[in-house]
Amino acid sequence: MESRAQAVPFRTQDYVSKKYGDDRIDMYVTEPAGGVRPTTGLLLLIHGWGNDGREAYAPESEKYADRYDLVVTRVEYRHSGREARHPEPGCSWDVPYDWSKLQTIDCLRAAWSTLQRYPALDRSRLYIWGGSQGGQLGAQCMIFAPHLWAAAVLVSGVYLPMSGEEAARLGFAMDGRALGKPMMQWACGDGPAYAGAELDIRNPCRNAHLLPKEAPIALIHGTMDTAVDVKHSVFLYARLRGLGRNAAFFAVHGGDHALAGAEFADETNRFDATVKYADALLRDARRPRVELLPARPVRIPVTGGAYEVAFTGEGPTLSSFLPE
């Protein structure tokens, strides 16, 4: 069946696209089958690192659009799919991978561009869904733009960037078993690890206090995930609850990274598990008085200084490191 998605290029920050040769990359926009109405919201659906954005979650995007009355936007963020340097079979990604600093801006600009394309969307219904690396990117989007989102569903996400030594010390026994090493270390290659401010800006668990209090978050994770240990979601959930956030955690017993092998038939893939555990959230969550252009930048303190995300007519833009 032919996809309903429209490929739409948009401009991002500090990147030269391998397809276009300038700062454009693509988003893939799916409208509800019944058309866009005043009640229609937005779902920013973020795939995992290494996926091809043209294909990843294409069938699911139509299901989300129709079930929840949403315009669904997926994004071919840098270093993935067509935007990767290694398009040969079995290796559709860049190494080393930037690990989600400016990839977050790619995702936010896709959402921004969608809102410009559909000015009549219900801005109280702006949601995020992210899987795997998309889970981390989803959390990052909420930290970088906490004023936008009504809710988030984060599945099989990696929220603590760490080395193999750190994973062993913290008891993340499953982390990266299928990859040979934890995902960050695998993705970033053999170069020097991120440290200090560069690690801090990529760490949603550290920065969880910046997540919006108004937006509920559903965390879903398989207990037999050998790529990203379920403890990533457990640690983030514990931190969110300690901060008084509206968070819920759903452990899928026996589920692997994609939730295959789950004990119960209604949660053996990420879409079904989302419907099972977050159906009401995607129908009912609202964020009133959403302001697309806040007067002040969003400030993210890090070791030795801060980063800021400004919101202008160009869309969200991350500053260079601002020393103290």
C-alpha cells in the first residue's frame, strides 16, 4: 500500500545535507485520513539511530494519525538514513555519531516547520513519541523546548550516555550486549568520550529537572532489551518521580528492544504497547496557553557554563557553549 506521507524539506542548523548540499533535510508528514480539523494535534515521531526516516514507522504514522487525530511528523535527522555517510547495506549510519545535541534541533525544527505548515493545528495537543535513540531525542526535545509539549511516550530509550566501564559499575548488565558495547560507545566509535559540558548537554537523566512539570511522560521498556538495558528507563523514572513529575513506567516482561517476545500478545511491538499503556494520554493530554516564541531563550546549565535554545522566525537554534 502506498504511504500517505509527504516528504517536505526544511532548514536546520549547522549542517550540510548529503542530499541537498545545503542546510535542508527532510521530514515526512502524514495527515489523518479524515483531514486536518481544528481539533487535530501534532505528533513528532522520532525513530532510532540508524533507521531510514523514509521507511521507519511509516505504517505506524498512519495509525497514530487516524486513531488520535494527529498530523504525524517523522524526521530524517542528521547521521541517519539518507543523511548518513555509509549507505551501503547493513551500515546506514555515521560513526562517530554526534549523539543527539544538534539532532535534537533537527527534530524540533521539523515540529516547528509542521506548525508553520498547519497554523490551525490545536497547539494544546503537541505530543512526542520516540523509540530507542528516538526516546533520548524525545526527552531532549522536552528539555530544549519545555514550553511546547503536552505529553511524551518514550519507548526503549537510552537516557544515560555511558561507557562500558560505567555500565558495569552501575549494574547495566544488558546494556549493549547485542552491540558488543553500550550504545553511546558503539555509536561514537573509538574516539575520545564526551566529557564535561559536552556530556551534560546530551544527558536527559541529568537534565530531567528541566523537563516540563505540565507534561505527563510514559516510559515503556522491555525487560529483555539487550541493546538498551531497561535500567535506562528505571533510572529516568525514579529521577522524574523524585522531582515530582507526572511519569509512569511500564515494564514489558520478556520484551526485547523492539518488544518482541513480550509475555502478553497485546504488547509485542511498540505500537501495540503504546496503545495499551498510553492510549488515554495521546487522546486526552492538553497543554493550554502554548507560546511558540517565548521571549527568553531556554537555558540549560552544564559544567562550566550553559547552552541556550532561542526561538525566532528561523525556528529553534542552539547556541555555542556559553562559559560562566
